[in-house]
Amino acid sequence: MLFLTGCHVGQLTTLYTDKTSYDENGIKVDANHHPITGVYHKYSDTMRLKEEIHYVDGKMSGLYLAYNKKGKIIYIFVENAWL
């Protein structure tokens, strides 16, 4: 059983993808060059979710999830710790 405490996931409401954000000097930014705060989804060529990354002010913050081809979570990373 996994318990997550102290996450601010409920406050992150904007969804970003490769089409709506990019890396600029190590910071994830939107089309207007503003650091993103929200959830970033990376998709495979077949449009399956590969990664879900939470960002605050353009930096990874909180939760990172990686998925396999069947949609199952294969990696979980929470604030500097792999689970």
C-alpha cells in the first residue's frame, strides 16, 4: 500500500504536453516562455501515456509516473525518492 502525504496535486490543474511546452535552459516553459505549473503528459507515437510529471515554476515538483505500453505504472518518483 502506498500513502502519499504532503502532495499538492489538487492545486495543479493545467495539463501540458510536448505541443504546449518545451525545455528552455533546464526550465519547462509554455509557448509564452513562462515557467509552467501543472501536470505534463508525454505520449508515445501511438498516443499512449508514457509519463506524467508535476511541475511548479518550471521545475519538477512532487510526482513523476512512468507507464509501460500496457498502461501500467512502472516507475514512481516522489520528491527525490524512487518508490
